[in-house]
Amino acid sequence: MIRLSTSLVIAGLMAAASAASAEADCAVPMAEWQPRGAVVELAGQNGWRVARIRLDDGCYEVTGLDTKGRRIEVKLDPASLAVVEMEFEDGDGGEDHESDDD
């Protein structure tokens, strides 16, 4: 009986860890996604020069340059196009900075 309880505890912990790591992912059905063109339009509205748009963890990921010429990586929710995560490289020392918008 103790072995069964231990197995259940371990399984529960693994499930919780998996759910926590999936928080950064976008879990949106494809039918609800905005088209790629909407991502390009949003980037233009923000003054971003797009180098690449790809999928990462179920989110759109835009790489390119911001209005200050800094290299950026922006992760977008595919349904709302809300910024999930944004990283940029500061031109001074080449350091990456991260911004989470929840």
C-alpha cells in the first residue's frame, strides 16, 4: 500500500511540474488563431522591423528590430495577439532584457 501511495505522489508532482512549465506556452485551438498577416500588421503598428515570424510553444514568435534598433524576440498569443513575453538586446553591453506581460 505504501508503494502505491508513493507512486501516486510522484505522479501528482510530475503532473504539477508539467503544468507549471506549460504556463509559458500558448494553448489556443488553431480555429481561434489570428492570421499571419495580422501579426505583420501588429508589428508595423509597434514600429518593429520583422526579420522572422515563427511558431514557438504554440505562440507566434516575432524576431527583428524595435524602434530603437534593438534586436527583439516577442512571443504573442495567437488568438489575441497579446504580448506573452518580450526580450530585447540592449545596444550598450549586448545584454538581453526580458519583459513578461500577463
